[in-house]
Amino acid sequence: MTDAVLEVADLSKTFAPRHGLRRGAGHPALAGVSFELRERRALGVVGESGSGKTTIARILVGLEKASAGDYTIGGVDPRSLGRGAKARKRRARLVQMVFQDPYSSFDPRQPVAESIRQVLRLHFDLTEAEREHRVATLLEQVGLDERRGQTLPRGLSGGERQRAAIARALAVEPQLVILDEAVSALDVSIQAQILNLLTELRQQTAVSYMLLTHDLAVVRQVADDVIVMRDGRIVERGATDSLFEDPQHPYTQLLLSCVPRQGWKPRRTREARAGVG
């Protein structure tokens, strides 16, 4: 069995009281969460808004500080790296994050290929020829040609921007990529393309994925294992197939009951039946 890429132990997060709340009434977003993710595996973290899944991701990439608990990525505690440019570079080589809408994470004045090029300049000592070859390879891996690489972010479709964001995340050769609702805003056919792409890239590289989503159909297509979260706690975990076939927790059963079955058709509203709208 391969070593764990990500180990999380008793992770907790309580946000400071907001203005107007009684003193000491902080909001517990996570409560004693523990799990691990192994090399070349994909873990689905499932839950509704407010379940705590995004808080985990923000802690792992350094955007939030845990109130308690420990975590390591590639055997390294990112908190031990200190601060400054060197620490940020080392953390970037451990974990990258792809957001639901990556548009704001790109420089709108730069073609997406230049964004990838800058990442390579920062993290690797490459000749110009080696760097250009790497940019072309990354774009090809995510299904973007040279012309799309020379396009500004606003000139790409949502699916193309997501592909470019994945290419940029992979450019630093991280051990872990976190995808936060990374396909939820895309058309269903484009979702399928991106999810197939993620599977292919995992086969080609040693990367591991953590997919944060409310969409169980996404989890079933990509993830090897699943944890189900509710109110900052893990209520169920297991291999994806087992969890889908025999969910144990009532909340998991409820989530699965909301997934459209094969042949499902949306119910027509009274207005639609009457030919209104």
C-alpha cells in the first residue's frame, strides 16, 4: 500500500464571534475531523453548504488556521514551513486548489499560457526551450491547443478556463490537488469532459485529488473513497461503491435519495402543462 499523501487528525475550527453575537459564541465549523488520502487516489468530500468541507480545504492551503488538530501533506506539516516567499513556494509544491470559477484567479491581462509560464519560472530552473515545451505539454494534457493558450481568460468558455486552471495547478507538480465544486457551474456534458480529464491525469501522474462537492454523481464518477459531512463532522465514510450501494447514515441516505435515477425526467409545472412561460 502506498504512503498517505494527506493525513488529517482531529481537525477543528471555531470562527470568532461575529459582531452582535453574545461574547464567546463562536461558530464551530469543524469538530474533530480525521481522515487520510493515499497516493494516486481521489477522495470525495460530500456535504451541503455549511457542512465544513470548504473550511477543511482553506485550512490545508493556508487560507485559514485550524483551532485544533494536526495535518500533514506528503509527510510535511505546512505550518512548520514558516512564512515568506520560500515557505509559500514549498507549500505550493505540496497542495494546489482549483475553484468553482477560476476566472478571478487569472490575470485578466495575460493569456492563460503566460500564467502557466510564470508558475514554471517561479518553481523550476528551466531553459526557455524547456519551459515552452512544458507549457505546451500541460496545455495538451488538458485538451487546450496553442491558440487557446494564447487567449485571455475572458475569451475562454467556462470549461476551457477550468481546464487551464487544472493545467496551472499541475504545473508545480503538487502531491495534492483540491477541487472545490470545480465542475458545478458547468454544463453537464462539459462536466463529464472535465471529470474524464481528471481521471486521465491521475493515471498519467502521481497526483491525488480531494473533491469537495454537493453532487454525488460527480463523486461516483471520480472518487475512490467518500466522506460525508454534516455540521462540521464526518457522519459516514467508505469506498465509493460500498457507500452508494449500502449507505448507513440517514443523512447519506437522504442525499442519495435526491440523486436523479436513470430515466428520470423533471416534473412539469402547472404553468408548463398549460403552455405558460
